[in-house]
Amino acid sequence: MRVSVEEVFETVRMTLNHHFDIRTVTLGINLKDCIDRNINRFNERIQKRIIAKGIQLNKLAETTEHKYGIPITNRRISVTPVSLLLEPLPSKAETAVKIAKALDKAARNARIDFLGGFGALVQKGMTAADKNLISAIPQALSKTKRVCGFLNLASTQAGINMNAVERTGHIIKKLSAGTKDGAGCAKLTVFANVPEDNPFMAGAHHGTGEPDFSLNIGISGPGVVRSVVAQNPKCELTQLSEVIKRTVFKITRAGELIGREIAELMKVDFGIVDISLAPTTSAGDSVAEIVEAMGVTQIGRPGSTAALSMLVDAVKKGGSMASGNVGGLSGTFIPISEDAGMIRAVKAKALNIEKLEALTSVCSVGLDMFAVPGDTPAEVISAIIADELSIGVINNKTTGVRIIPVPGAKVGDIAHFGGLLGSAPVMEVPKIASPKFIARKGRIPAPLTALRN
Amino acid sequence: MSKSKKQQICIMTVTGADRVGIIARLATAMAEANINIVDVNQNIMEDFFVMTMAVDITRASIDTEKIKKRLDRIAKEMSLKITFQDENIFKAMHRV
């Protein structure tokens, strides 16, 4: 049966007026077989592969964009966690920095704006290579433009590696000091329960359970959902949930169709559809504005957590009906700097760090893209990370932290991170948190997963 | 029922102020590119021209990118908004 005029125009309106797009197409690339004891040979191999595949990805994404008339906003690459690739190489920070530079150059030559995977999984302990990579992060991420880093510091199975959490506080401070407005920190996310097929930056990497190549896709941003919620200002919440489900079903189907087609053209495995709503600062493309269209006066005020939890649940229901390959993070992002509604709420003092943390307990991604004063002590950063990761560990879900200490900035100043990363008002955090708790180090044991009341 | 020849159907949508010659102009552009029109739905809503056209591009003499460029030119000249998309996107989104 041919599609009806109404159906055609619904899709066309979504594209023309509500930012309907494919938010990201990310190609995961295995680099394990490039491992070599000679750094130059290794770099040569990885660059060759990344450039060839990156060019192909861009070209085929453009062809598919033309065919379906749906913009594919970001094309990205994720690679095997670099700490694994470092194992046989000399245990020096400069080796890790050299790899970061090689990855950066490859991404630039392939016209890929961000490449993820400069990271390590250290939820239980750190190998010499992991330690080496972590020490190299400040240099590696400040001396490169396109390379993104991640660290998995905790998991429900292993607990929280507080040695690594303590260290990460200092690493983030150092990274911030080396870049303008601390923007380097926008390229580093630390996680609990990191998924190995997430297509979104900065946490994307190509996990060890993945095939040689895997094409992962992120569905349209929040603009489409915001507009349908706004078109239903008075319906009761069950009905509203249905409206959201139906819309997310449609945008997920579009994502799956386009992802499968690009994977087929590239002759690589199709991985997952990530149904996270990822905002941008373009007008209307905001998760905060969905919550506000639901009837909350401003995100951060009482009612926000309930509204957001309903939104995320409806998104998951609609998305998982549409695709059997839902994966990655599949929550909803509420970054401060990349969402105009979140920025407004911080400026209006409706949203503070404590409420933001509460919101992250019902939506996947955690404390994201928020700026704090540059003189925030490392122990406070570590304590914020420990709190957020414990939410993920206990609730068996992914949480992350992307915190940006802005050198020289005070609460209320605006920090600019450039381009897609947006800008954020500097938020208030305490000057002292839990120095003795953080200094204890060790590991917070894995939680009991029975007796869950 | 089912045709032996495989088709690749695209849907064109056109919106804008109504005026003489819109369909003629688009049909000519399609014919020039050896594209067969298989279905047309047209409506005028408050002087507003709304149309969907299903076309088969299997034997088209130019690729989708070029077709779109030509349509963009027509859209500009006639002050219309024209989209051109593979039909499968609508089927995927609107059929369970």
C-alpha cells in the first residue's frame, strides 16, 4: 500500500520544521590486529585503516542522505580502547600521546570531526598500560582536536575503583588547565557500566566484544518529540506517553533503515540503534524544553524528575518496539552546555548540581557538560564523580560525568567550548567535599543485586 | 498485482502558493530525466498548493543528487518548497 499524503507530510514537516535527522552515524573500528611493538609501524597501520573507512563512511552517508532526504548530522569513528593497544608498547606517556596525535591526524584526513576510544576500562584495577594512558590524558586531549577519551571507573559487577576515581580528579584539573576555558574536559567522559557500542561522543569506543567493524546509529534529536508534546498541551499523561511512544517509534524506524543501508553499502555489520535524545543548542532542539512542554515551569523545579522519567520510559518503549537492535546508552542526554533549556534553567537558578544529579538517576547519561569554577579542588571533582557513578552501580545502569573546571572562572560566568560543544554558565559547587573519604582510596565493593528493596 | 520489474519509487512533495503551470513544469522535468510518474495527489488548501507525486526512478538518466538539484532550481524559480525522498523512509516510519 502506498503511503498517504498525511503520512508523507508528517515526515516532511518533521524534517523541515523540527530538526528531524539522524543525529549520528558512528563506525566502530577494531584496531587490535594493528598492535605492534614498534610505535611508528602501529601508527601507520591505524591511520591507513581509519582514513580509508572514514572517507567511505562520509561518502556513503552523503549518498544515503540524498536518497532519503533526512540529514545525517554527525559522522564519527570509535576505536578499540587505546589502553589495550598500548600494552606491548613502551610504558611512557609520550607513547600514548603519539597515538592520540596519529588518531587525530587520521580523523582530520578522513574529515571526521570526533573520534572516540582514547580510554581504558579500569573498574576493578589498572594495568601498567592503563596507568600510562590515564597519565597521558591531559596532554593527549589538549594537544589534539578530534580525539575523545573515556574511562570506565565503576561497574555493578566490580564496584567503584576509588584509586582511579581519586586520580581522575587530578587528571581532569590538569586537562582543564591546558586548554582554553577548560574545553579539553568536554572531550573526556568517565563512566559506570559503560556500553561498548555507544555511538555518541565523548564516550564512544569499540568494545572488545565487537566485530571488526560495526555501524551504530543515534536517532533524531529531541526537536521532533518536543513539537508533538507541544501539540498536545492538555491531554492526560498516559495519553501523552502514547504520543511520545508513537513519535519515537517513527524516528527509530528511520534510524534503523538508514543505519542498515549504510552498513550494507560499507559491507560491515550493523550494530545498534541508540535511542538517546541528544540535544543541540539550536532553537527547539532541547530535552529541557520537552519537559517544559509537558507542563513543568522550568527544568530543575519539582516535577522535573517525574516528567523526565516518564519521557525516558516512553522513548524506550517506542524505540524498542521499532527496532530489535536498540543498544548503546539509549537514555536521554541532559547536558548543560548543549541544551538551550538547560542553560536557561541554570541561569535562572531553577537547576543546581544537586537537582541535576537527581535527574540523572532516572535518565541514562549522567552529569554532562557542566562547568564549575577552575579552583574547584580535585577531591571535590572526585567526590562528584563517585556520587554519580554510585547511582549507576546501584541501579544497574550507565551513568557518566563530563565535568569542566573553567580556569579563572567564577560562578555565573559563561564558558565557551566552541562549536557543537556549546557554552555553559559556571555552576556552584562546594569548595570542600569529602577529602578524607576520597583519600582512603581502595574499592567500593560491588553491590548486592538481590534483596532489592 | 506484483510487477515483474523492480521499481524504485521516490515521493516528491510540493508546497507553495498556487499558480499556473506547477505540475506541467515538474512533469516536464521528470520526463527529461526519463522518470515515470506513477501517482499524483494534489490539493489546494486556502490558495496553498499541496502535492505529492510518486515517481519511479529505476530508468532515470541522472542520479538522485542531480534530480534534487534540478528540483531545487524549479523550487527557487516558482517560490515552492520541494522535497524528494525514497518511498521506503515513509513506509519504515508509518507502517508497523
